[in-house]
Amino acid sequence: MNRRRHVSVSLTLMTALMVLLVAGLAGMALWALRAVHAQAAHAEAARSVLNVGARIAAYLAAQPALRAPPDESAPWESFSRQVRALHAVEEGLQYVSVSRDGVTVFHEQTSALDGSAPAAAAPSRELRMTRRLLGVGDGAVPVFVFAQPVAGADGRPVLLEIGLRREAVAREEQALAAAIASMFRVALATIVVSFASCLVLVVWALRREGRREAQRRQEEHLAFAGLLANGIAHDFRNPMSALRLDVQLLQREAARGAEARPERLAELAERARQTVDRMDKVFQEFLDLSHPGDAAPAAVDLGACVRDCLALLAARFEHAGVRGELQIEAPEPVQVLAQRQALQRALVNVLTNAEQFSPRGAAVSVRIRREGRQAVLEVLDRGPGIPAAEQDRIFEMFVSRRPGGTGLGLFLARTAVERCGGAIRAENRPEGGACFRITLPLVSTPS
């Protein structure tokens, strides 16, 4: 036998997991954004170094030393001082080299290197940037080489080469990366604090709402218990008084001994029995009210259910001189989704109410039809109808139009119908009598 296992997950836990999931997604998005910004910072740093190299090349290319005749040496000394001044400003400047006709006429290393000097670049008509490795002992230093052709004083081309360490890119990138890292840490801390505060507030709010809900349920249970107690006291006060009176009369009649009238004793005993039966009925209705049942809704043949209820009430109808009629104005079976026991209880109570207000010789009709996705069941009687002042209160607890009624039958009927997912309402018929209309959801059929 297979048993269904119901897994209950706390709403607080679900909400906390959702908040943590959103926080995790936000953190991942922030991490991805940081990676994208880091790539952008690297590209921006590279562009900055290229711009610096281009400006240095343009500045040195405009110096008189590159256009002076080859035999003059004074301009190269001034050119060397300018190179050293530029290195003081831009530490990434590795070397400056000038060649004419493939012959190096000026070369100055701005940083100490253990190895040979770099080879001269080929002449070019415009500034050109290349990458090169300068030997340093057993290793190599990567540099960016900027080559700028310059026309000399004799018209022959002079090639100006500038080497910038690739570390300059890292230095440029470091400032941007530090700023991005700082913003990332601040944003991450803000996210963590915000979501942690949100999580704490959500959990606190849910727990507070849970406590309030538990308190409301307890108050409702207490109020319902008080209502039941008041109802029991109300419905038992008169029967108990009548029973006490009947017992006293029965004792007096029995005390007469031989003069006691058997028919009087039988009458008093029958009255006491009827009172006890009525009290037992009230007890049963209160038990039904306090234990409504928790059966899952299932497919119920509405026509068969009505037939069972009419069969159950056949003796009562016969004693009251009332007929029960069933008219099904739709192809059978008309299956509804309901709790069979609760639906039977509701139909029995409504049919009993119709019988109590129907005159002898009348009929209580039950009509069933389909309307869209709902089944409609109507219970029609030929009684005096429902007073206008009571139509809105007829389904309330302890409201009864019949002397001696408990005021629970129609209340229990409404409770049972609503538990089945349906609705019930009452109205007067134009030709006289009352109509109780019950709507229930039909069982959906696969298309």
C-alpha cells in the first residue's frame, strides 16, 4: 500500500532561500561586472601608454638634433638631456635610439640593462608601434617600440626609436584596477549588508506574522468554542426544562399507585423520549460542526448522491406526507468534485428543511443541470417561502424559522458545500415556496 508523503517547507525558510539566491545572483553579476571593468581598465591603460609613446615620439622628433648635420655633436648632448628629463617624468621610457641610413647615430638607455642594445627598426614614413623583447642577462624585458621617421638637414631620413617598458601599462592599469577594486568592495559590502538586513527583516516579519496568525487561530478557536458552548446552552435549556417537567409529572403520576393512568404514563414517557432524541440530534449536529472531516475531494455522481439522500429520508417524507422528486436535466452521470460525506450532509439538511416547511401532499423537487463548468442543484419546496428580513441571515448559526429548530441545519449545509468548493443561496419562487440553489465544480474531463 503506497502512502503519500507530504513535505512541508517553512515559509520563513523558503523566503530566506529566495533572498540568499537573489543575493548570490547579485554577487555573481557584480563579480562579472568587475571582470569586464578590469578588461576595460587594461585596454584603457594600453591606449594611455600608446598615447604617451606617441606624444614622446612627436616631441623628440621635433628636436633640432634630428635635423642637424651629422658632424655636429652639441645638439645630441642637448637631446640626451631631454631624454633623461622625459625619463624622469615617464619611468617606463626604456631607451631612445636614432639611426641614419641604418647606422645608429644616437642611443641612450634610460634604465640599466644587462645585455646588448636593441636592434634598430626599419625606416618608416609614419609613427609605428611594435613589441620587442630586450635581452637582460638570461631573460628578456618586453617593451613597446615607437618608430618615427624624421627628415634630416641633408634630406636623408633619420629614424627615431623610443622604447617603453610594458610595465608602464601595468602602472597605468594599477590605478584603475585599485579604483575598481575599491568600488567592488564597497558595492559588495553594500549588497551583503542590504541583503542581510532584508533577510533579517523578512524573517522577523514572517515570524511575527506567524505568531499573529497562531494567535488569531487560537482566538478563533476560543471564540468558536464559546459560540458552541453558548449554542449548546441555548439549545439545551428549553429541552432540559421540558424534560425536568415531564419527569416530575411522571413521578407524580407514578406516586398515585393503583390510580395511576397508564395512558398518561405512556404519554409522559414518550414526551421524555422525544426530548432526549432532540437533544441527541443537537449533539450530533454539534459534533458534525466541530469535526468536519478532512477527506480529499473526489469525483461524486451527483444524481446517485441525491438518490441516496432521498432513500435515507424516505421514512421521514412518508410520515410527513411529502413526496421526493428528482429531475436530471443533463446526460448522466453528472460528476462533481466534492467530499461525498460533506455533500450528503448538506443535501440531507437542505432536504430536511424543505420537508419541514412543505404541506402534506406537496412534493419536494430536486433538479440537476449543467451550466458551463459547474453543476447546479436546486431544491424546490412549496412552503410559505423565506421572509425578506431573513433571506440574508438564513444560513447563519442558530438562525431558525421553525419553532424548536436548532438553527444549525442550514449553517452546516453551507459549511459543507463551501468545503466542497461550491456555493449555496436561497430565494423565493414566483409561484410560491423556496428554492435552494447549490453550485458545485464539475469534474474536468481530458480534452
